[in-house]
Amino acid sequence: MSSSSALPLAFDETRRRGGILTSLLSSDLPRSRALSVILFSIFALLAATPFLFSGSQPVGTAAKICVFIVLVASYDLLLGYSGIVSFAHTMFFGIGGYGIAIALERVSPTWGSVAIGSAAALGLSAVLAIAIGLLSLRVRAIFFSMITLAVATAAAVLASQLSEITGGEDGLSFQLPPALRPAFRVFSEPVFGTMINGRLLAYYLVFAVSLVVFLALLRIVNSPFGRVLQAIRENEFRAEALGYRVVAYRTAASVISALAATIAGALMALWLRYNGPDTTLSFSIMIDILLMVVIGGMGTMYGAVIGAALFVLAQSYLQVLMGAGSAALAGIPLLPNLIHPDRWLLWLGALFIISVYAFPGGIVGRLRQGKP
Amino acid sequence: MSDMAAPSTAPAELPRAKTDWLPLLLVPALGLLALPFVGSPSTWVTLTVAGLAMGMMIFLMASGLTLVFGLMDIINFGHGVFISLGAYATLLVLGPLAGWALEDSIGLNLALLGLCILVAMGVTALAGAVFERVIVRPVYGSHLKQILVTMGGLIVTEQLIHAIWGASPIPIPLPQSLRGAFVFGDIVMERYRVVAVVIGLAVFIGMQLLLNRTRIGLLIRAGVENPEMVEALGYRIRRLFVSVFIAGSALAGLGGVMWAFYRQTLTAGMGMEVMVLVFIVIIIGGLGSVGGCFVGSILVALVANYVGFIEPKLALISNILVMALVLIWRPQGLFPVARR
């Protein structure tokens, strides 16, 4: 963790003359021209996807990117800023999803249920995060990883076993509040060739909430609280000696991160109109999150944006490329198997290992090194 | 346990290390506690033997990991992949010698099992050597990077298993004479579980003898206590560590073979599935302690079996509860060893 994202050089300077953008980004600017361009294009594309592309797949991909940006950014708060490896992040993601799903399916498809479901999910996540944190963070950081892994597995098993509440392996499909249903029309005429319907509103709900939560997380890591977390990450002993209660700070970080993950889970369920073990709880999603954080760049919130966008796009489109490559190499032993479309995780895994060794700052760290 | 008991004057000879009996008593206490809830004694014996067998298999898979951690402060999240690899390595033997499994001869069947174990241990030892060199060695000293990088190693190796053996689950036959069960009155003991208990006990006793009666064992134990001092005395702790890492991987391979025949299906994710239990066990036992790992394995497996019988839905949560209780009682595990 040597390449820390320490204080930006001109922290006070940017804050004094910073405009509205600076304060929105909490004075934590991209600090690299290439990075700014990439981030802005991702933002612009996500904001305009429903008007730029037709069909449901691009919008679905964009919504997934939005949700995963929040999920990965909240995980980065733990991994990158606090130096804690948790494997229970999908558990909180799942709690958010199930909160919405259960409330909308079992109670009624209204905004009231959305509020109740989210509130209950947030409460449960907070309690669980505090319990896990107090039990394991006080012992040794390494226990935390193993204990969270065990707890997350237990949660996944529990969710699939309590089928009368959670729908078991099949999950829950549910109706959204009327304003978010595809049949709902805001205007009778299309705007810029796109019908403004409930589906579009649902997308912009996901987009707006993701943006707000992301900016809030950016604010948190750049607050004095965030600096203490980084201090603990760099040297726990010294931070303790300075009078910061390490356990309290770490627990607080894991609670904040759990809450953000819960919101992401709720958004995911709202978008898919479905929640089940495979969409939010499975261990493979946890691995995806790890890959996104590390490849994008640990300890830089922007890494979450780039990691999530890259990964979700790769998930959708890299396989096509690899399928072509695999077909071209047919006949050679083993080699076609290695670039078989289902083996895309192999290459991302290799990239992940190389990232940890060679670019601890991930893509963002690399881009920032290039230019001041 | 208590410092008060230490004599204040220098003794003529070194005081014998006191054995910490309390955690050892947990296992029989747990068994007795479960008896009234289970009801019939014969069911209780069946459950206990089954639990012991499960515990032995978990112990085989966990022992290497805990030793590696104790010795070099390395936590290997990719350990599970050696379990899968060991399991898949049985295919190398079962492919050409499939006939041996169908033969109803105990000698031939056990020879097949032995051969599977040997080949699997060879394969995983080799894989362990490569894994240590390529994945683990560059990240000594940083737990965070170790967790990340070994997770990466896990992903890549699992995918390689998919690429080599295909992604769909592979059924494997349990050798003919190991199927079925011994029946004594009401008591039913599956044969294969008895074999697992025998092998597990043999490995545990072998490890205890190696650790407590040989020079290498002495060095390993010293290395767990204080690696710098061992190094300062002129021993190459690195070489020692690499061999322990390889041995630990081979043990995981052995556990993988036992686990594979128990499940009778192979999937690349099977190692990672059981890793959850392995982690719980080494946390309960105290990171770095082989004895603790043994007690922890049996404890976890017995609790899972009893609870699974009494209230099936609680089975997986029960492990977490056991872990939480143990950590509240002894935050460093049953037998705290590593003091880093």
C-alpha cells in the first residue's frame, strides 16, 4: 500500500478557488487529463444511454454499471481506504435486494413499501456490520476476512433455505410502483425519438441515486474521518498512539460501506424487478467486486467507476471477442480451451494478480502517474 | 494459562510445558451434552462417528494452512484450490485404472485409494511449489496483498481446472468395497467414514510425532514461536518454510481426495466451498496450532452433525455460533500460538 492517495498537493488551494464542480467532487479531482476525459465520457454515456441506444440491453448494461459503481466504491472505502478485506459485501448487497423484493412482493407495490423495505434493510445491515466489526475487528485484521467469508456463506445458505420468506433458490419477482412500470407514460409523444416511460424513469432513478451515493462516498473519504482511516491503513499502531480508536473507526467504516452496499442492492432489485441468490448474494459477485476494485485502482474512488464500467462491459462484450479467437484457434490442443468465451475470468484473474504486484494503484494510479 | 503459577525462583531444569486441557475437554463435553437431545444412543453413536470422519477430513485440509500461517505469517486464501486440484488428480488414476474400483476386493480398492492419494499429493505438492514461487513469494509481509493475490491465484487456478477438465461436474465412483456400512445392532457406520477416520488419525499422529520428536519438527515449532531467532541461529527458515508450504499443499491434496470420494462428484469450486469450514476451524483452533486445528475440526463437525440432526436449518449457522462463542471465550482461539 505504498502508493497511497495522500492529500492532493494543492488541497487548500483547490478548495479556496474551487467552483461548484470542486465542491461536488470534495476537492478530490481526477488529477490527470486522460482520467478526466474517461470519467467524463463514462458519466455522459451513462446519463444519455436511453437516448443514444435503442433496445433494452444497452440500458440494462448501463444500469448495471451504475449499481456496480456504488457497490465497488463502497467496497473501496473498506479495502482501499481502510485496508480491510471483507468477503461479506455481497451479504449487504443481498440484504438491500431482499429488503425491496420482500416489501414489494409481500406487502404492496407502492412507494411506501420501497421506503419500508429500504429502511428495514439499512437497519439490518447496520446491526450486522456493527456485530461483525465488534466481534472480529478488535482481534486481528486477518480474522475479519475469514469471519466475513464464513458469515457471508451462512447468509447465502440462510437466504436459500428460508424459502417461505425469500423465495429460496428461485428468488422473488415483484411489481414496481406504478410510476416505474413500462406502461406508465409521462408524455404521450416521444421525446428525441424515445418514449418517456416508467422504465426510463426507473433508469434515471438508479442513475441519480448512484450518483448521489457515489458523491457522498467521495465526500466521506475526503473528510477528516477518511484521513483517519487512511492513517490507520498506513500504520495502525501510530494511529492508535495518536489517540484514534482504531476499532471504532474501522467499525464505522464497515458500517458506512455496508449501508452503501445495501442501497446498491436495493437499486439492483428495483431495476431487475427480481432478486435472488444469484443476482446479489453469490460468492462469484464478491470475486467480481474484488477484481473491479483492484483493476480500477484501490484507494481511489474513481477506480470504482473505471473498474465497474470496464468489467461490466468486458462481461458483456469480451466473451464475443474470445469466442472469435477460440474459433480461430480450433484444432490446437488446450489453447482454444484457454480462450474459450467462458474462460474470460481466467484472463481478468491474471490481470488482477499483475495489478496487485505491478500497479497497486490500478488503472487510475497508472493514469495519474503519467500526468500531473 | 495463568502467569501466577510460574515459579519465581529460577528452576534447576526447564519447567515442562503445561498442557492446556480445557479445550480438549470440550469435545467429550459436547458429545455428552448432545446425547439427551439426540435421544437414542445408537443414533448418537452413528452421528458421532460420522462427525469424527467429517472432522478428520476437515483437519486434513486445514492442517497445512494453519502451519503455513504459524510459520511464516502467510494466509493463503487460495488453499482451497489445492483441495480441488487434489480431487481432480484422482482422475489421473481413475482414468486408466477404472476397473480396480469396480472389483470387489478390499486389497485392490484400498490400493486404488492409496494410489489416488499418492498421485494427488504429488500433483498438489508440485502446484504448491509453483504457487509459492509465483504467487506468494513477492508479497511476504503484507496481509492485504496476500489475501488479494492468493484470491487471484484461486481464480486463475480454478479457471485452469475448467480449461483442462471441462466446466461440468464429473462423477467419480467410490471403490466397491468401501461402499455400504458396518452395522452393529442399531449402530450404522459407513465404511468410507471409518477409512477417513483411520487416515485422519494416522496423519494427525504422524504430524504430532514429526513436530514433537524430530529435529525438523523442533525447527518448525521454533520457527512458529520466533522465526528471527531460528534464522539468527543459522538455519535457513526460508527453505523450511517452502517445504512446509509444499507439505501443506500436499495435505490439502490428500484431504481433497478424501473429500472427493465422499462427495463422489468433482467441481472446481468444491475446495472453495469447504474452505469456509477450514477457516472457521483454524480460527477456532488458534492460527498456527496443529492441535487446536484438530480439536477445532472435530468440534465443528460434531456440532454440525448434532445440530443438523436436531434442527437441520440451523446447521450452517451453528458453525458461526461455535466460532463466536470460542472467540468470546478465547479471542486468539483455543490454543493461541502465533503472537504476531
